[in-house]
Amino acid sequence: MNATCTPESSSGANDGTASSNASGGCPPLSYLWSTGETTPDISGLSPGWYVVTVTDDEGCTVVDSCEVLAASCPPLTISIDCDTICPGANNGTATATVSGGCPPYDFIWSNGSTGNTATGLSAGLIEVTVTDSSGQAITAACTVDECPPIVVNATCTPESSSGANDGTASSNASGGCPPLSYLWSTGETTPDISGLSPGWYVVTVTDDEGCTVVDSCEVLAASCPPLTISIDCDTICPGANNGTATATVSGGCPPYDFIWSNGSTGNTATGLSAGLVEVTVTDASGQAITATCTVDECPPIVVNATCTPESSPGANDGTASSNASGGCPPLSYLWSNGETTPDISGLSPGWYVVTVTDDEGCTAVDSCEVLAASCPPLTISVDCDTICPGASNGTATATASGGCAPYSYAWSNGGTGATVTGLSAGQICVTVTDNDGNTATSCCTVDECPSIVVNATCTPESSPGANDGTASSNASGGCPPLSYLWSTGATTADISGLSPGWYVVTVTDGEGCTAVDSCEVLAASCPPLTISVDCDTICPGANNGTATATASGGCAPYSYAWSNGGTGATVTGLSAGQICVTVTDSDGSSATACCDIIELDDQAPVISCPPDETVIIPPGSSQGFVQLDSAEAVDNCPPVTIVNDYNTGGPDASDVFPVGTTVVEFTATDPSSNASTCTTELTVIITPIHTISGEISTEVGTPVNEAIFNVTDTAGNLMPGDTSSSTGEYQFSVPGGSTFIVTPEKDNNPLDGVTTADLINIQRHILFIQLLGSPYKIIAADINDDGVVSTADLVELQSIIIGIFPTFLNNSSYRFTLEDYIFANPTNPLAENWPEEKTYVDISQDSLNEDWIAIKIGDVTDATSGLRYISGEVEFLAKVMSNEDGSFDLVFGPGEEFYLSGYQLELKIDQDQAKLMEIDFDRSNLPGINHNHFYFDRGEGLLRTNWWHQEDILLNMEDEFFRLRLKPGVEDLDWTSAIELVVHGSRWESEAYAGNGTQWLRPNLIWKVEIETEPYKLYQNRPNPFSRETIIPFLLPHDMEVTLELTDVEGRLLKTTKIDGVEGLNEWKLSNDQFADGVIFYRIITDQWTASKRMLKLR
């Protein structure tokens, strides 16, 4: 064997090749390269040595190697970009972008920075020199510019009139880096605001670089206008004292006071009699005005009600008129019958009362009577009905009109109602008397109908069982019309389709008179009786024959007598031979017939073979067992015998079959030697085995080990899988033709590559300062797996980093997706269902490059598996300060001036030497720090703390991170051994971050063990801005008297007070109830020190 290599075509191309060039040995030869590949030749190689081992079929091996040489480096190029800062600031950044050359690159900036980004820059020129690994160097420069200063001159206009609240405020801003944004103390964001009530208004103007300027102005209140008044009195009924008067005021300054001449005090006076009333109104400024009005009386209402009688008795057409005048128009009317018009009509006799009301509610009442009319002449008519012959159920009815109801009746048969009943044929008379005593008499006659005559006749049926007889009624007489009812329910004069028997008809006339008659339909005689009989064919020796007799004619029903004793139309269970039957009808007629049962079998069995089968056997086998269903057969004359031509199993040919295809023939034979056949084809094949392999790595190519590849079939059963190696490789085998699902899984080491730097970069993404640059990082940032990157993800990741949570609450440590998967929207991968598993269907070949991308949840800086680059060191200062109670404050802060965007520290506290009492961050200069940034494992004596910010902030040695209050446990406390900064901690590396989270720094702890007291210091009030109350904190080195002064923006003194200050931290609470909104300056004054700051009060 002679291994040969070709170099890469260009620097970083990684396209070298290696060939084994092997011969000899006992074929076949197998190959194993140091890369793990198993082909004779390999390609796509990076520079370096490659070793190949060749093994023949007998296990003999030979080893050789060759080197892929690196290509030379291309020319080094660089571009540099500087940002713009606020006037006088030193937080500028410059970023160098390098291409060409041979990585890695070293950066040396003119301000001493060493990464690709320089921070903490003031305005001016900045220069960087970049050197690659081959020694090439290149220099470039750019200028950090300053925004022009922002100039703000806030001006206000007063309200136009008292209470108008229409003042305005204008910012009048210029300069800065456009565009400018505005924030008023009212919350409005426009350059000018309006509709303002009197008071102070503060505006903060911010340019595009975040530079800010604050100014304020006051909207003045307007003076009171002249006071005017109008007064209105109402009108009352004669002699009443319920009048009212109402005053309407405008102008002046509310509220208003009212004094009326009757003693009332509101804007309305009540209980007034007719006459003059006066009111005096005074406003809040002391202006007064007087006005009067007169309460008038309405004239008296005069009403004279008149009625007209009804025109005739019962006409109910009387009328009534009110005839009203006077009062305060308009007048309204209400009659005792509910009507509301001046005149009413259509009245029945009786008294009617009317009440008339004017517009002021004054009333007058009068009444009149509608008289009744006399009675008209009385008239009468009478009507008699018709009855059946000899009946006594007649009726007669009298109808009266005229006269005066009610009426009374006297009939000639003694009846007293308007109608009499139970009358026989003949005349009947009635006399009617009305309520006025008038009488009238009239008569009528009750008539009889002629007698009904009916004669029923029937015809016989035409033949036995024909049921076609008829019946006719033949009726006359009575009072038409006549109706018919037969005993069958029919209602026609004649009926037909009748069976033999008697039929009755009832005839009824128009008055309900009836007559009844009947007749008989006679039956016909029976025809001659005939019979036929039929026998079937049976198998030899069988006794399951049947014979069936069919009778016709005669008179049903029929009875049967067979020669074997059977009595039905059909007999069964017959052996071969003759059988006879005699049939008798219901009339006694009989007939006899015979037939022969014959033995015969000429039908072959019907055979069914088991289905064709294919069996897959393991590699190396030459035969396999095939389990078959049994062959089955049916025949008209069983039993049936089944045999096969492969073994002696008869219908069951299950057996061991050789590799290949075997055809088995089955034969079915019945007792008469009739036979039929069928075949089954059996195929035995050797199972193919296919290999699934590939690599699993992060998006930057870092191999991921211990990833479990779960393989399940379609029923959810687990198949053999694999676990990725230290190089991220995996491999497993599956049977050919199988369908399965591959799902990678890894849910350990939640902090692998996860640091506080990830919190910085996730926060910058959330705030749209710098978006995460790949879909994999966005997925990694969705800590709680809720489909969106938000502050909730920062909260959970923070809790995991410092040790509050042991692992992710609703996510796994790693997520996976296919390397070749293309996201539909790479800037929002969480909106789609990206694949986390792969399904293989009917696998028929090896799949050797099934690569996966591993996404470490929480790691957005590609630091998984320790891939972090420490670019420098930074000094943290630990300063010891004594307290009067014997405790000590250990104050952590910068040991030098530097820019910082975050840190994570693990401190080991020797609890025998010092006990942690309190963690204090109230005096911290780090924005946003709170108790969630600390976790103390008291059992291990470990304090984990971190802090982060979306952008670098400049810190100096006077600033403070946090302080620990400790109680000594020994007399001579050795601080450097009692408190240790653990560089390689139990959960993380102690690190600091700069370059907006892009640079990793190693913190060094320097000690200042000088027992000293706190100096003077004034802190910013909290909260600021404030609306209800705020706290002003300050430090004193010892007890002393302190003066606190508050002034406005014009320097006017608002408040001064003296308090007894104590050594250490003091806090003074300020209430807002005595101050106007706007900027307030506060100053602390002692004998040896003074300091001031400003705060903002809002509504």
C-alpha cells in the first residue's frame, strides 16, 4: 500500500484528498481512515496528516499515512467603522471587519483595546492594526464624531380665561443628531402640546444617539371675567304659594353663593306666592350682582257642562259639552268616562262629569245628564220544523223585535222560552210581552215527512271463493236527501265484491227518519281436485332426499298423507326409492301421485389454497420456516380428502423452505373420486441490512457527543439506535424495507456554554439593538419554549445560571434539526414547525451523510463545549469597610476605569471565618441590578452573582457593584482566604464581558483591606420621576446635623429642614402634596461638605 495526498487548492478551502492505493492480501479489502471513513479514497480534507489501515478477509492489516498540505494565505484586507457619540461622552465604539489572510487575527487599537471592537472612545481619530496567523499586518483608521449639542428653550402660554385649561407649551429644540424625540411630563411625545391647565411642564428631548436635554416652563392661570345673571319666575294658580324662581349665572369665578328675598339659598327659590322676588349672587372672587322677577297668577277657570238625550231607546247616542274658558292656556279635559276632548258623543243615558286643567295645573269641575228615549211598536215572527211520521220531537222558535227588551213568551202548549220542543204534528201559537207591557201573537204548523220504503236484494258469488256477490237497497219516500249505511260500513245505495253471508242496510232521510232491510249472498260449489309431486337427487348412501306435492282445484285447505308417514306438502330425510302421497280437500275429494329419489354424484370439490407468502430470513441463512394457513375444500357429497405435493401435512404445508421460490400444489378428492387442485407460491429471501450514519454538531461545527439517537418503528416500538461519539459521529443499522423515525435527544448539562454573555445578547435582540444572526440562535433564545423571545426567557435563564432552577422548566437542554433544513423565514423560525425528527419509509439503501444541527438552549454566543475566547483581564476591587456594630461591609466595584456590559462571579465564603448577613445593592451604580441577580448556597458557602446590560457602560473606581455585610467568626480575619473568587466554578466560569457582550474577560480580584468609614455621598432619589412620594438617600462618615434644601428651576426656595444625620446610610422621605409639578433641585449641606442633584415631580 502507498498512501498519497493532494494539498488544499486555496487557504481555508479544506478540499484536499487522500488515496490508499492498496493491492494484495486475501480479498475483499476493507479500509479505515483516521477520520473514520471506510472508502479507499477520501476527499474534502483540511491540512494535516491522515492515516489509513487496510484489512483483508483474513484479518491481515497494513498501515500508511500522508499529509495534506495547506495553501498559502491570501492578501489581508480590512474595513473599519466608527459610531457617533454625544457631546463630551467617551462611550464611542469602532469595529474592524477583516477578510483574507489566515485566521485567527490579532487586533491592536490605538486606545489599547485588543478585540475586533474598541469601546470607551471619545471624539477623534482611532486606529487599529490587524495581524493574521501568518504574520501579515494591515492598519486602518476612522473618526468617532460628536453630535451637535441639543438646545432646548421651553416656552408656555397662559390659559385664555379662568378654568379654560387651554394653555400651550413648545419645546423649541434644535441641534443633536436627528431625528429628535420628545417626552413631556404629561407623557405626550410631540414637540408642542396644548390644552394645558395652569402649572409647570417639563420636556426631555432625545436625539438619535440617545443624547438628552431637559427644560421646563409654566402655564399661568387667567383672571376672573365680569359676573352676569338672568332670573326666571313661573306662574301659579289663583291664591297658591307653590311658585318657583331660577337664577342662571355666567362669568365670574365659581363657586357662586345665592341669597333670595324669601330666604332661599340655592340657584332656585321655591314656595313662592304671587308677587316680586329678588336674588343676590356672589362669586369666589367677591363680585356680587342682584336681579328680580314677578310670580304671576293664572285667571280663574269657568266651566258649564251641557248634555243632549239619546235619539231613541237603546240608541246610546247622547252628547256632552264642557263650554270652558279662563285659566292659563292651553286647557286640557278629562271626562268621567276617560275621554279627553272638550265635547264627547255616543253616550248612553246617565250623568257625565268633566275636569278642566290649565297649563299651570289649576282645575275646575262640572257635570250634566244624558236622558233616555221612549219604546217603539212590538213585532213577532215564529218558525216550525218537520218531523218523522208519528214522532213528537218537533221544535218551534219565536223572534221578537221593537218594543223595549227584555221579552217574555207564552206558548199554546205551555212553553215560556223563545223556543219550545217535543212537538207532535199540528199548529202551535205564542204570545210575546215586552218590558213596557206591549204584546204580540203569532202561530206556525209542525209537518210530518212521508214514510221511507226500502227493499234489499243480493246476488250469489260466481264460483267457490270468488267473493264477488252484490247487494242493492231499492229505497223511496222520506224527506230527501236519503243516506245509506251497510253492515260492512259501506255508505252507497249498492255494494259489490261480497263473500257469502247476510248483509243489512239502514236508510236515513233529511230529517233523521230511518228504515232497515237485509239479504243473503249465496256460496258457489268446488271444482275437481288435481295433484303433482317432485323428488330430488341425493349422494350415494345418503338419506337427505326431499319430495314436494303441489295440489290445485278442489276446495282448500288441503291435507297430505305420504307413504313414509309424512303429513306436510314436503317430506325430508329420504333414502333412494319411490315415495307416494295422497291429498284430500275440505270437501272430502282426494288424489294420489308418486316419484323416485335417485343417487348421483358428478361434482368435483371446490378447493381454496392459502395465500402466497414471502419470508425474510437473517443474513447467512439458507432456508427459513414458512407458516401457512391450511387449504380448505367444500363438496356436495363429503367427506373431502386434501393432500399437498411438498410434505405429508395434507391441507397444512407449513415447513422449512429453501431460499428462492417453491410452488406447492394441493389436491382435494371426494368419495366418488371427483378431484380439483390449486397452488401456493412461497418465496424465501435474505434480509438486506442498511446503515444510517452521520455527524451531529452545532451551527459552527462543534461536535456534540452523548446525543442519543432514538429509533422507533411506526407502532412506537424502540429499535437499536446509537449515541454520538466525542467527534459527534453516530451509526446504526436497520433491516431493509423497514419504516422508522429517528429522533435525537440530549437533556443534560443545561449550562454547557451558557453564560451571562448570553443574557446580554438576548436582551440586545429583544430591544432590536442587535438581532441574533441565525435561526438557530433565535431558537436557542426561546428559553421557555413559548414561541417568542421575550423578557420571560431572560428571567428563566437568569434563574438557571445563578442556580435557582436546576434545569429548564419547559424545554430540553438541546434541540435538534436536520442540517439541510431551510427555514422559510430565518428571522422568525419560531413561527414554523421545524423538523426535530426524520422518518425513513421503506428503506432500501444506506444513508451515510445524515447530519444534524444541535441547538444548545441558552447559548447564543457559540460557547458550547467550552469554545470561548478570553481576550483579556479586568480588575475588580474588594474594599473592606468597618461598621459600628462590629460587622464589615465588603464593597465590590471596578479596580480601574473600564467599559462593562456584564459579569458572572462565584465567591467561596469560608463560613468559619465570616458569616454572610446581608447582600446590599441599593447603592449600586449598575442599572437594573436587584435580588434576582444573587443566589447564596449556604450549605456550600457559595455566592453566585451576575449582572448584565444591553450596552457597555463606563465605570470608574468610585462606582459600586454591590456590597456584602459580613460578621467575623475569628479575631484575626484573613479576608483573602475568607472570600475567594472561584475562577472555574461549580456551574460556570467567573467572567466579565465588554464590547456589548462580544468580549470575554477574566476578572482578577484585588483587595483593599484598609478599615475605613464611608465618605460623604449623595445618591439619586428613588423613584425618579415620582408622583406621590420619593426617598432621598445619602451617606455620612459620622453622626452630624444636616440641612436639606429644595429649590425650583428659578432658584426659589421651596423647603428647608434640619435633620440629625447618623453615620452610614440615611434616607429622607419627601411627600409631594406641597409642591407643583416640574423639576425640583435638592441639596444636602453639612459643615464640611455639600452636594446637590435634581428630580422630577409628575402628576
